[in-house]
Amino acid sequence: MATANTLERIFSVDYKSKMQPIVSVCKWGKKLGYLNGPEGVTIDNSTGDIYVADCLNNCVKVFDCNGQIMFKFGDEEGEGKMYGPIGLAICRDRILISQRSACILNYQMNGEFISRIGKRGKGDLEFQYPSGLTFDEANGEVYICDSRNHRIQILSQELTFKARFGQDNLKYPLDVKLTKEFIYILDQSNPCLHLYNYNLILHKSIISRGDGLQLMNPYFFYIDNSNNILITDFLYNSISSLNSQFDLMHKITLTNPSGITVDNRGRLIIVCNGGQHHLNIF
């Protein structure tokens, strides 16, 4: 998570009006440096490397901090077979990848396969369209959006099942983030943010309809240490920026944004799906 003032530049009117990428990787296809349906994106803060879930190419592409392709990974067969990667979470010395084949893949940062977690189903450690996931640095736990099971699953540091929650309130959770006080969950089917406490009890829901925050097809989001929030909206072709009181500050126009993060240099990293297939650095 970024420092408290990371989003100051992004929240400014001047930035909004002049927003142009300093790097844009916009090649579509199957070659090494090309993208095809990118979904999630995350940063290795120790190196600045950018990891992109290249969904329709069934792999993860790794770019350096300047957007230059370094390598890709994703086994084509066997236990490590990658099919439709969506969400990414760096967990200390490894990276976890959710994918459409209803499991979580555990890889080393260099792309070496470690293990496969879960299978398709409705039980514990079973998934239907897992998507966004995040890592709790304090205790090593992993939170996973189990989208079509309408819930969040929590795995232990050893990647065994620990808990599940949200079935009564969540319709199609797509992304999850943690702050000191709350678990933030972005729900796509009923576009809103849900805040749960760490007793796994719903604290409040920020509904997108009506005045202020309005979303049509939210995808992923980013939150900084001051609880400022950026949400990508795939169908509205926009990024909504909210302050910690959930007031809508800006809507930034960008075609088909999906994954979003901010690096340690305060640069906004966005991948675009749909007809764009871009990796943009602002």
C-alpha cells in the first residue's frame, strides 16, 4: 500500500486535465511483449517490476518499471497450467494468481511453479470464478474473492482454509483490499463497496446509485494509507477517485480500464482490457 500522500497528484484537477501516460505498452497479440485481455496488475515493491495477468494469453507477463518486457510465465500443462489468470497478489517471496479454471496458483517470483490450491465447487477451498485477492502482511493470511460463490475465502499463511464470509451480502465480489480497520470489498453486480470489520461483520455498504459515486461495471480498485480510493469502471470507461469519506472527487476518462495499482514512486499503473490491451504508466 502506498504512502499517505501518494494520491495527491492523482486527485488534483491539473493532473486530471493533463493525464497522459509516460509509458504505454499497447501491442495486441501473443508475442512476448504483447497483451491480450489483461486483467489484474500488481507491483513488486522491492524491484519496481510490474506483473500483469495476461488473461487470454494464459500467462503472467513481467515488465520492468519502465514498461520493458522481461519475461512471462505460466505452465501450459500439468498442475501449474494457467488458464485465464485474473487476480494477482504478491505474498512475500511468492505470487498467487487466481484464474478462471477455479483454482489459485502459487508461483515463485521468477515464474517457477510451486503448488495449486483449490478446485471448482462450493465447499471450503473450492471456488467459482475467483478474482481479486490480497495478502495480509501482518499474519500471512490471503483473502480471495470467490465471485460466483458470492463470498470471500480466507486462507492461512500455509494456504489452508481458515474462514469464509459475505454470503448474505455479496452478489459478485471482484476485488478485496485491507486497511488497519476494515476489509474493503468491491461488488460488481450491485455496484458498491462493502466494509467488513475483522470479526467478519458488515460495517457499512457504500452504494453507487444516486448522488456522488456512480458505477456501472467496477472491476478493480486501489486504496492508499489515507483510505483514498481509485476504482476502475470498465463499461463507463473511467476511473473514479474517492476520498476517505467516500466523496467522489474526480472521474478520469480511460477506455476499458481493468487492473489498477500505484507504485512506490507514486505512478499510477493501469491495464486496459476490451479493445485496448494496454499497460499504461502515468
